[in-house]
Amino acid sequence: MKNFNPIAVLSSLLVFLILISFKIFPKITLSALSWVKTVFVLNISWFYVLVIFCLFCCCIYLIFSPYAKKRLGSLSQPKYSTFTWIAMLFSAGMGTGLLFSGVYEPLHHYLFPPVGAGSTPEAMDLSFQLTILHWGFSGWVVYTIMGLVFSYFCLYKGYPFRISCMLYPFLKEKINSPLAWCIDILSIIAILFGVATTLGRGTIQINSGLKHLFDIPFSGTVQAIIIVVITLCATLSVLSGLQRGIRRLSEINIVLCFILLVFMFVAGPTIYLFNAFVEYTGAYLQNLISDMTRINSLGSAEWRSQWTILYWAWWIAWAPFVGTFIARISEGRTVREFIIGTLMVPSLISILWFVAFGGTAIEQHMTGAMNLEPFVQTEYSILVFKFLEHFPLAQTMSYITLIAVILFFITSSDSASYIVHNLASTKPKVSRKIYWAFLEGIIALVVLFLGGIKSLELLVIITAFPFTVFVCIIVYGFFKELKKLPN
């Protein structure tokens, strides 16, 4: 019993119980999760919107506050260069999402807008308004706040590397109580299932790319092999640590994305894209408050549950993973540097990315140069590869895209394994790192063969509600602690 770790053991037990329930009672489990989603997503959408807006206000205040120059941790200089730092937080936070949705989401909203007719100038404006809203400040602000609070308590105050440590202002000496364990266990489960669900979805896109480029069959067997290979690569990466594996892969990722972005601005409608970037960035900033607090004015309740509110819940559910990972790599940075680097920079890069890929797809559709509507409706996993077919160097760019997708999924998996190992273990151990990396792969495989991606997506979304409440509590405690600091 000396080596008994309640957080690791109970987290593992609950993971296996959840997987068993999907296997034995798939319909009952899906129905139950759908009901809970209706209660905690649709009926309290105002709560998610209000919390995200308030978090954004907190970030803006902290940039200009007396605490802006406080450094996180004991280092007098950042541990990683700015390039490496942005590469790692970007790879963990949303790299996979940009490659998957860069063409798909703007084009989908343009063809099938929540209000009004599709394929019109009004639909194009609305398309970028919605896409930038979903991928801009509103998403990254959750990661920023979680990472900042975690950095303060773990790096600055020196508390244990656990999610529950952010409740120290309230729990005090009870920081190792069962209540604290429950918070850590819920965080670990959210991370494991969130990343495994994304890995399952990404496997489909990778398989689509392999079929498109190499005529490899699109099948469950191939997808299982993909998951196994990604899990093995992620395991090797996490064993090599932050300095080598995760860091180097993240740097390669950002270079590949830069190549794709430059290519699109050169090969695509260059002037149109630059004009669109300036126009839609300006419109986003001008209407920021009204867009961030928008609830009922766009689309039906069902549409919002599948898009805007779903995004808010998904960002919050991923916050324990991405926020703690960002905190881990941000030692030595000031509060102002941290907020600008994790909130402003990724948001602007995201806008640039969606304008480049989504804007080009919409412009080409308007001129009749390409018709991707059939793929938007039924085969969106292969959409980006079909999109690239219409450009010079199409095969080369498709190879680069496929490699980037694979590497992004490896870095997401190894980053999550690294964080879970740190949250669940008091001492680093190779066998434990391997265990958590393999467990992610096992979850993804089970999801693949049970066809339970929808169920797991619901599970991840549902965990967003308790974490939203948790974020409100820790932010309150964080500002109480800040008042004790000397200016």
C-alpha cells in the first residue's frame, strides 16, 4: 500500500468502467448522455457565454494591471524561446483543429448559413463572423486563464503539480483530501477522453488522406493501425521529454503550417485574401463584445448546440489539458507576455489561417473554379485534400498536409500523456509514462471499434459544466491571492 496512488488508480478504474458501459449498454449510455447534454448545454448556454466573456475581461485587465510584469516561476528569463513556446502551445491547443476545419467550417457556413440564404455575399460575411468567433479569443481565453492560474500556484507559489492546487485559497490544509482527489480525477478523465476522441476523429482524416494519396483502403483495420502507430510515436516522444520529443515535433509542425499558409497566399487569390484578412479582423474587433455575448440572434437552438455552444463547452472541457500544458512550458514569462502570447497571437494566426484556406475555398466556389459542396455534406474528412487538388504542386502540398496532420496528432497525444503523468504521479517514472500513453491509444481503439465517437464527444462536452463552475471558483481565488502581492 506504500506505492498506492489513489488518483492514478481511481482514474484508471473509472476509465475502464466508462468504456465497459459503452460496450454493454451503448444505447442507454448514449441516451443518458444526450439528456444530460440537453440540460447542461442547451438550457444554460447563457452561463457559458457569460463566463467566457468575463474571463476575457479579466485577461484584458491583467495585461494593464500592476501585476503585468510579475514573472511566473523562479526564472528571470523564459525557459523556451518565443518561437518554441508558441509552437508547443499551438500544437497542443488547436493545430489539429485548424487543419481539419480550415476549409470545412467557413465553406460550410457559407453554403449552409444558420440564417438567410447560402452562397451569397451576406452568407460569406456571416461565415467568417462565425468561424472567427468560434476560433478567436473566446476559445483561447479559457486556456489562458487556466494556464495563468495554474502557473501562479504551481510555478510562482510552488504548490504540487495538480489541478486541485488551484483551490488552495479555499482548501488550505485539505489540499490532499478526497475532494481534491475528485477534482484531479475528473481532470484526468476529461483529458484522456478528450484527446482520445480527437485522436479517433483525426484517424479518419489521416485514413482519408492515405486513401487519396496512396489508394490505401478506408477501413477500420487501417484506422486501428494508424492509432497504434500514433500511440507508439507519442510514447517515444513523451519518453524523450519536453526538451527533445515534444519540443522538436512542435517546431516541425509550425514550420509545415507556415509553408502551407504561405503557399495558399501565393497560389490563391492573394489580393483578395489580404483584403479579407484586414476586413474580417477589423469587423471582429469592432463587434467583439456583441459577438462574444451573442446567444439567440443567430440560428435555432439546435444549430447553436451543434456549433457555437458546442465550441464553448469543448474549449472548457479541454482547458485542464491545454491550460496545464501551457503553464508547464511558460516558466519565466511575465503575466503580460503570457496573456499576449496565449490569447492574442494564436487568435490572430487562426484568423489568418481561416481566411487563407476558407477564403480561398469560398472565392473559388463563387467564381465556379471548384465545387466542394458534395464533400462538405458527406465526406468532410477528405475535404482539404480535394481542395488542394485545384492548385499547382497539389500532390506535394497534400503530402505536407498529411504529415502535418499526423504530427499534430502525435504532439497532442504526447502532450496529454505528459500532463496526465504529471497530474497522476508524484515522481516521474518511465513505466507510468508508457501506461498513460498506451491508455489513450486503448481508449481511441475502443471508441473506433464500438463506433462510440459521438458518445465520447457528449461525455467530453458534459464535463465542461463542472469545469466551468471550477474555473469561476479558481479565478475568484486567484484574484484574492493577487491582492496579497506587493505591487
